[in-house]
Amino acid sequence: MMRAVDFEDYRPMLLGLAYRLLGSMWDAEDVVQEAWLRWQGTDREAVREPRAFLVTVVSRLALDQLRSARVKRESYAGPWLPEPVSTAQTGPMDTAELRDTVSYATLHMMERLSPPERAVFVLREAFELPYEEVAEIVGVSVANARQLHHRASVRLAEGRDRFRPSSEEHTALLTKFMRAAGGGDLSELTELLHEDVVAYNDGGGRVKAALRPIYGRDKVLAFWKGLMTRYGWGEAHFTEVNGMPAISTHIGDYRQLIMIDVVDGRVREIYGVLNPDKLTRVRLD
């Protein structure tokens, strides 16, 4: 029989699962706590595989929460971006799939998926569960689980590099971006940006931020020029979130965390998180 304290052995993995499904560590912690309460009330003698039992409970709770969260995010003030977290809080990162599915760009792209697509993709890709188990957890047939996984994989692959840049390459490009943006060198910044770059800014209604995504190199350059002219670029340094480097800086009076996604060796997406509620789990200084 499994002792109650053994739940803690699974907590990091369960938090990582719930976070990948929800994009919010606050919500992930609520889900895992509810799973703990259910575990406390479970007849342990009847549970043959505690890990499988807990993965099922957390996945189903997260699915329910994700469905309601999607409605709230539609009324969010400006673009909704995932909550960034320090890499150490994301749970096990033992495989390339676990690392990729917790990357900030992937979490952002997973917002395009339906809740069942997201659940199937995470359970299959990150946690390598067989389709039979995935289907049972999500409540679909095995054939439907395969279809959901294929559909999610295709949608997430759209517009992304087949070969992801290494951490070193990502860091080098982010360093150039920080130098060019902070120094106001628009010619260098132009060279770094993909023609179809998109900039997202999440202020959550708490701080002033662009209320819509900014599309295209020219508009993004104009946006950055306006920011630098009006507010300047405060002291900036690197921190690590979601397994990759990010920039922590002040623009005007606001602390901002900046992350990028790279396609064809250039910056394809820029994520600026200014909402202070979403910056509590990263090292900013």
C-alpha cells in the first residue's frame, strides 16, 4: 500500500503535466492540490498503479478547467500569454519532448488547440502514454485520439522550423536582439526580425500594453522605436524561464520579461509579459 506522503514524489511531475495543459502555474497548483485531496479520499488498496491514477485525475481536472479558462481568456484585456516560470519549477525535463512541450513558444502555440487536442498532444508527446491510455483519460476512442494527436501536431508545426535552434543559437540571437533593441539600432534590429514577425504584449489590464498583437516587421519596428523614444530601455539581463533564456528589463516604470521564438534564424515572435501577476515565478533581478 502506498503511503500518503508518497504523493509528494509525484507532485513535480503532476505540476509539469498540469502546467503544460493550462499554461498557468497558479491553475496547475490548484489542480494538483485538488488531486491530492481526491487521493486522500481514495481506497489505496484498489489503486494498482498510483502514477497512472494520478495522471488521469490531474489530466481530467485540468481539462475541465481549461474549457472554462478559454472563455475567460477571450475577455482578457489584450493578448493572453502563458505564465512564464523558472525552469526549475517546470518539473522533470528528462527528454527532448518534455523540454519542447514546456518551451514558451510551444505553450503559446498550444492555445490554438482545442482542450482535447491539447490533452492528447501533451499526454502522448511529453509523457509518452500509449494511445489506449490517452483515449481513456480524455474520454474518446483510440481512433479519435490518434486523429486528435495528428491534428494537433500539424497545427503546431505550421510556421515552425523543422530543426529547432540550439540553446546556444537561441541565446546568441537573443543577445543581439537585446543589444539592438536597447541601443535603438533599428538597422540591426531589422536584420534580426523575420519579415512576418509578430509581437505580443500581455499587460492583463494591470499595466499599459498593446491591446492587440503587432504584425509585420515594419509595424514591430515602429512599435519598438516608439517605446524607446518615449520610455527608454532600462538595465537588462538574462534569466532562464521554461528551459530557455529570456530578457528581464524595465521599459518605463514597468518590469517586463521578453522571450522570443526563432524561425529561419530570425525572430519570428516576441512575447512581452508585463502583467505583474504573471511575473511572480521568475527571477527578475
